[in-house]
Amino acid sequence: MTDSPVIIAPENEELERALFDDHERAEAWQVFADWLSGQGDARGEAIALSFRGEEEALATYIAGHAERWLGALYPASQSGEAAVRPTVHVEWTHGVMSHVRLAHREADPLSGEEKLKALVALPAARLLRSLALGVYNFADENDYFGTVEILNDADLPGLRHLALGDFEEGPVWRSMVWEIDGYLRAFPDLTSLHIRSREMKASSLDHATLRSLALRSTALGPEMTALVGAAKLPQLEELEIWTGMYDQYGPLSDYRPLLAGETCPRLKHLRFRNAEQADAFVHVLAESALLPQLATVDLSLGELTPRGARVLIANKHKFAHLETLDVSSCCLGEEVVADLGAHFGSALRASGQRVNMSYAAWDQIMTRAEGDERMVREQSTAQGCGVAVHGEALL
């Protein structure tokens, strides 16, 4: 290990703000690197190596300083086995720590909360741009209680991307993320917030700078449905909603402000996924003021059936401008997919259908059910159609 200086932790808010405002502007980084070096901070040389394109030398330099820069997190950032994902994953951009993913395993000496506290105490974290939290604990519920307070007290002025529930190794159905509005208040310059959890709670989703919001749930709940519909997000460009299981979401009428184009004037990509309401949603979207401004409509992983496909085709002139129409992993037979392809061409994404349901099979369901929506649901479920959570796509 090198004996070069540790981070001295100087702060220059003016120079840092220039980096936060334009993360790729080389001139701002070079000025900051010179200033850091003048303060005796080893990060200055790391930035200089990055902009000189000396990648091998930079990797060696970072490896030589990582233990000091990461402190108590360093052991967890090392994995002795290639197949084992470290519970502290660090990415470096322009020679500084830019992205960190924290997770927890039962054998770890530090809990998820202790890892997070250790991270926000690092001087290097001031330049952190992206933070993701995976499995946080191994209690009955994988909750993130306490993280709002830790992050609210943290000094992370550069943070722009936050993800909670960033895991492949843990089940979403036992995760809980509450006080979502607390995360939004803690980071007024945040541009993306992605949450994956069974249960979510908030009192508001309003935010001035957010560009991407993803709420991936197995049971979004009527309260959250109403908040999504009313959220004032003037910069939002991408919205992803997973509503989840039967009766665990609010009525589509709750989305009226959103679909009227009143709340998210810059929205371009709408992903209404893992939804049992997919057929009904197509109806209301086709009549909405929001549809003309969208480039992407994503209905994948949901209970879109031939009934919804017929609505899409009947309103093809309203959807024709889309760059992407995604109906992957739904309940559409080969005949139905081919029909959609004939009308929407290269915009259509329709791979991995979970149920091969033809128009004739759907019409039989409707005839037997005589229009009773409860019976329609029961019979379509018996055919194998159901949102992805009925399998284990979310686990």
C-alpha cells in the first residue's frame, strides 16, 4: 500500500457545484484536481490520471488508496470468489468514488445500517453521485427504517441517483420502504429515485428536479396510487409503476391528473408494468391528453389480454407515434402478437408471453362470464394469466 496522503477532506463548494451541474465537463474536473492537489489531497492525482487517459496507472493508484479511502467498508468491498458479489460495490468515475451499492449478508460483521453510516461519514462521499441499497437486513421484513434519518443528516451534495431495494438475491414480497417523501426532501437535486418493495408509504411524491421515478411493487396500495396520480413532477421524463396484486391498488380514476397531462408535462416514457389493470388502463390511456406526448408505453409483465390488444388496434391512430410499445410477458397468443405486429411494426416489443391466449379463447371466457368482471378474472386466472408476481419474476 502506498504512503501517499489520505483524503484531507478539504471542501470547495463553488468548485464542487460546477462538477454537480455538469458532471462531464473536463475543465471543471481539472480545476478541481489542481485545487485538491494543492491541498495535499490524493484524489487530485487520481482525477489527473483519469483525464490523461492513463487507465492502468489509475487502477493501480485507486487500488493503492482504496483501503484508506473506504475505511471500515474496505473489507466488504473485496470478494475472494469471483461468483460472490461484494456487499460493498464501488465504482470510480474520473478518479473519484461515483457509485456505491450496499447490501448485507447474515455473516457480515457490519449491518446494513452500519455500512450506510460508515459510507456517509467518508470524506469521499461528498462527490458520490449514485447510491443503491440492496438487501438491508435479515429480519422478518427487509425494511429500510432509519435510512431516511441517516441520509437526511448526511453531507452528500452530489447525490443524483438513489435506489432502494436494488437486489436480485432477496424477495421483494418481504421488503418495506416507508417515508419516501423523506428521501425526496433530503435530496432536492435528485434526478432519479427507484424503489423495489412490496410495501411503500409516502405523504407526497412532489419533487422539483426528479427525471426518473420507478415504484416497483407487488402491492402498490390505493394510497400510493393516489399519490402517483397527483404527484407534481415538472421535470419527470420517465415513470415506471408496478401495481401488483388484485385489490392492492387504487382505481384508475386516481391517475386522472397524470393522464390529463397536468402533473408531469415533460413525461416521455410511461411504464405501467406488472399490472392486473392492464386492459382497463389501455382504455383510459387511449382517451388521455397525456398519450400524444409519450414516446414509450410499456405494459409488460401485466395481465394484458386479447381484450386490451383489441383496444390498442382499434385506437392504433392514437398510438401510432410511439417509438416503443412493450407488451412482453403478458397473456397474448401468437395470433394476437402477429396482429399487433402488423399494426405497430418495429415499435412493438412482445417477447416471452406467459400465456398463449388467442382471440377465440378470450371470447369463450367472456361468453361464459357473461360480462361479469369477477368471473372474467377467475376464468382468465384459471387459464394461467395473472401478473408476474403470481410467478416469481419479482423474487
